[in-house]
Amino acid sequence: MSSLNRREFLYMMSLLGSSQLFAKSHEKIRDYNSLEDYYKIKNFGNARFMHMTDCHAQLLPVHFREPSVNLGFDSNFGKPPHIVGSHFLKHYGIKPDTRAAFAMTCVNYVDNAKRFHRIGGFAHIKTLTDHLKNSFGADKTLFLDGGDTWQGSATSLYTRGKDMVEAINLLGVDVCTGHWEFTYKEKEILENIKALKADFVAQNVFVKEESLMNGVEAYDEDSGRAFQPYVMKQMGDNRIAVIGQAFPYTTIANPQRFIPDWSFGIKPDEMQQLVDSVRTKEKPDAVIVISHNGFDVDKKMAEVVSGIDFILGGHTHDAVPEAVPVKNRSGVTHVINSGSNGKFIGVLDIDIKSKKVHDFRFTLLPVFSDLIPEDPKMKKYIEDVRAPFLDKLTKPLATTDELLYRRGNFNGTFDQIICDALREVKGADISMSPGFRWGTSVLPGEAITFDDLMNHTSMTYPETYVREVKGKDLHAILEDVADNLFNKDPFLQQGGDMVRTGGLSYTIDPIKTIGHRITNLQLSSGHKIEADKSYKLAGWSTVGSASTGEPVWETVTKYLEDHKHIKNLKLETPDIIGVKNNPGIELALYGK
């Protein structure tokens, strides 16, 4: 394995419960089946950070299949997180059909899901994080939440994120930042932040100059920052700076109309100035960034901004069991991602000596719901939140013979259901659905409930549309999204996966430049897409002006209730050029 000589330590899941928890990359994997085996953690150092990100409002334990396609090219070829499936197992020395393999890969997913059950759930997370905090010392522990917390479920939509604000208050989160949090209205966001017990930090969100002149409040009128950019925390004898980095492309990837007064960006120059200022003014023992940039963007930020010890990132939903070192002009910054959907808690233990980080250990803990008891208070809270909607949420809409999932660079099976529903119900030639990375999985043989559907569609701009689109415009849409996904410059990537399509096939060459990646556009009938011919396109989730159609969950509900059972689902995945030896694709599972 390539990382034998690295100074950072990996979490190798099988070693939990052994006398030496933190394994270097060459140590062998074992598997365990009890709470004591998995979570008897050996403490290290004098400051502990617990990290959760991208839970997407999943209060209950979930099934969530990790991707079979997460392609990396150029400098990211073969590097985490662009290693999937059996390649991931080989890279980290994890045996197939273990808990580690189930939590972190798509390999033999259905059988392992039935064997190891669901992962996550806030009642289980509460038990685990309380144990981690109390066993290390509550006064030396911080709980960081990387955002995408208030959105992704029916109850989060119905309560406008308030259910999740109280949930993370009960969980004991200390510092957080955001992304989909900004898809509520400005007033609602500010009300939710006020209700938080945690500090909400975001150095890269600014109040527009015109809005400032019109009396819109900023956290700091001199800089124009909308929110607190950082917070100082006392952790035992150490003072730690925690800087926030919200999703930089929020008003491009999501509607600006909900938050007209705020602007976003990566802001690396501002980040460098802030880090320098904090280092000079506050004299912290360590500087931590809680980020929602996405993994590759965080790696580039770590290259161009010096003085950060660790970036604890999110947005791209990557479960990476190592802290990845990135060199910059002043030393090394380590980048960490802790998965999504409440599946993992990242644990970063650092040893501070002489006012600097001397050493560290990073541990990526899967939250196995069958091994961890539920916290009674959190369990009661979740039951109370769901109670008013329970009959509606648990209503079965259809059954399935297929594994239904979303996550992956190209069409997932649940995305295909959405695309098929849009085409059939709206009478369209072609359908498109956004490449969101949130959305839980449904196992074969299970009922598809309204709750499951809302886990893929609950958002504040769900309206459907039907419009006439020329063939050349379809090509332009696909090229634009592909460039966002595969651009060589991480700062020009906005996260998410390729737009999902129904009734349309194409070929993609990811390593080419914009305008040249997409070829061979055809209808499912086999007819070639003509540039100047118009086609009826159905879709949902418009970022610009609002659509007027019914919410997409109503469209898909009609489709599921009409079909009653999903079987022999045709997954419309593109032909990909140049990926035969790429460890970012599990060819045996691509399209399955």
C-alpha cells in the first residue's frame, strides 16, 4: 500500500477493542461483533474532536450504499476518495464481508446489509458520542458538525429544519457550519441559528454591499461577514481556533432567491488572512477548519492556505479512513472526511506540546445500530418529532425486487425511478433529475414507503416542470454538469454527481475538456438526438426561477402506486471512456 511511510495514523476498523486501537496502514484487519469490541477506544493526546457531517436529517438508522463509481483523474487518480469497492478493500487491507467492508463499500452490499443491519441513527450516535466524550474528558472534547444537517427528510422539511436544530442540541454539538441549511428562507435560517446551542461559523459568507446599505445586519459590518468566522475554544489546557467554511457555491447550486442578501465563495485569500490574524491575535495551540467544501476542494485549499492544522470536511459524502496529508509553504495540513447520513463519527485525537500539534490519531468509527444501545432521551425526542406524521411516512407506496440507491457519479436505481416517473406521468420524451448525493437505500424485498421517497426528494424547491428543449441544449446541459464534476481544477467543481437522465443515452469521456466530453446522444428508442430538433423534457428542482408544477414526490407517488412493484429496472447509465483501470469504478457493479 502506498501510505506505509506516512506519519498520520489510519483507523483500521478491525483493531477496535484491541490493546492498540490506532493502526498504521500495514497492520492487518480483523472483525468484531460486539459493542465492547468496537468502541473500547484507547485515548491519545490531550484534545479530542468528534466530527459528523452530511447527516441529511436522518434521525433513524439507515441503509446507505457507498458508490460503485467515484472517478478521479489527473492528480486525484487512485487517491482517496476516488477508490471504490474491491479497490478500496485492497487499498486499506480490509477483508470482504466484514463490518468494515459493509460500512465503507458497495461490495456484496445487500447480503451484508441483511447481516449487519442499519447504520447510524441519532439515538445511537448520542450513546456513542457521550461515551467518546466522557471516556476522554468532556472538558477536552469538541463535537463538530460539518453541515447538511437540517435537510434531507420529511420532518426536516415540515419543521423547516427545526427538528434537526433541537436534535443536534440534544446531541451536544459545539460548532457547526452549513450548506443545505441555506435552502430555507433567510429569516428561518437566522431563527434556527439563534436556537442553536452550538456556534455557527462561516468565514466565507458575506452580506452584499447593497444589502448592507439597505440595513441588512452582518456579524461584522467592517468585513461584511454575515456570520461569526471562527470561535476560540478552551480544551483542557489548550486554546483551539475553529474556523468555519460553508459550501462556497451555495447560490449557484441552490436558489439565490431564498437568501438574496448573502454571497458565497471559496475565498482562499480571505481564509489565509483570517488564519494569519487568528494565529497572531489569539495565539492558538491549534487551528481547525470545519469545512463544507468537498474533499478535493479541501485538498487544494490546504495547498494554497498555510497555517491550518486540520480540515474536517464534508459535502462530497466521502468516508475516508485516513487523515490525508497536504503539503503547503508552512508545513502540512491534514484533510479529513467522515462520510454521510450519520453512518460515521470521525474521532481526531491530537497531542499538543509547546503550543503546537506534536502528533495525532484519526479514527473513523462506523455507527452500527445493532451494537450501540439507543439513548432513551434522544429516542423519545425522535418518536415525538415523527409522531404527527407517522401514518403518512410509513405508508407503503410499492415493493421492490431491486436494491434502490442513489450515490454514485451516474444514475442510481432510485434516481431511475424518479426519472421514469417524470417521463411517464408527464408524458415526456426525456427526463432529468439532479445528481444529489443524499438519499438513503432500500433493500430488495422491502416496501418503498413515503418516508423513503421523501429521503430522496425533501427540499424547499421540489416543483416539477415540462418544457421543450432543443437537442443542442440537452448536449450543453450534460457538458456543463460533466465539467462541474470532472474539471481538473477542484476550485471549479461544485460537488454532486452527474445529472440523472431518463429516456436518454450518451457516451462520456471525463478526461476531455468542456464541450468535448459528451457524444452519441440517443433516445431510448435508438434515434439519434438532433441538434435543432425539440424534445419534451420533464424535470424538477429548478435553481433559477421557481417552477409551478406539483412537487416531485407527488409525481413519483402516482408512479409507484400505479406500478405497485419494481422489478427488472433498466438502469440508464452512460458509456464511459477511459476508466478500465481506474480504481474509482467497480466495473462489475457499474449499472447494477
